[in-house]
Amino acid sequence: MTLWTAILLASVLCVALKTLGYLVPTRWLDAPRPARIADLLTVALLAALVAVQTLGAGQAIIVDARIPAVLVAAGLLLMRAPFLAVVAASALTAALLRLWGWAV
């Protein structure tokens, strides 16, 4: 299988999956359980993305300035700080740690 064949196959599968989503009866989606599963799945996928981007570098686990920056962001989000302040504070935390050489 060539790369272009794989891309074409993946594209067809994506279109088919999206079409199946439109064919699902609305009464199935209005039930509380599917709505709850969709909400929890979104949170789980976002948490996994944050974990992979924070700790991963290829096949290795890296401990560097990103971990304290994410912890600062989580703390500020728990205190309900504005999102721009959260981003700025976590970026500043990572930058200062790298500047001081504590977490390369």
C-alpha cells in the first residue's frame, strides 16, 4: 500500500464516519447517557493531549520546564483566573525556569 492509497482510504473512512453520524436518530443523541459520554470523552481526550504534549518528546518521557508551567496554569484555572493571565503566567514560568537553567 502506497502513501497515497492510505491517504485516500483514510479520507473515504472519515467521510463515511461523518455520514453515519448524520444518520443516527436524534432520539438516541437526546438521551442523557450519550450526552454524558460525549462530555466525558471530550475532557478525557483533552487531558490526554495535555499529558502527551507536556511529558512526551518522541518515544521518551521528558521532565523539563513544561511541567511546572502546566501546574501553574492548573492552579490559576482553579482560582478562576482569566485565560490570558493563565497563559501569560505559565509561559513566564517556563521561560524563567529555562533562563535560570533549572529545567532545560
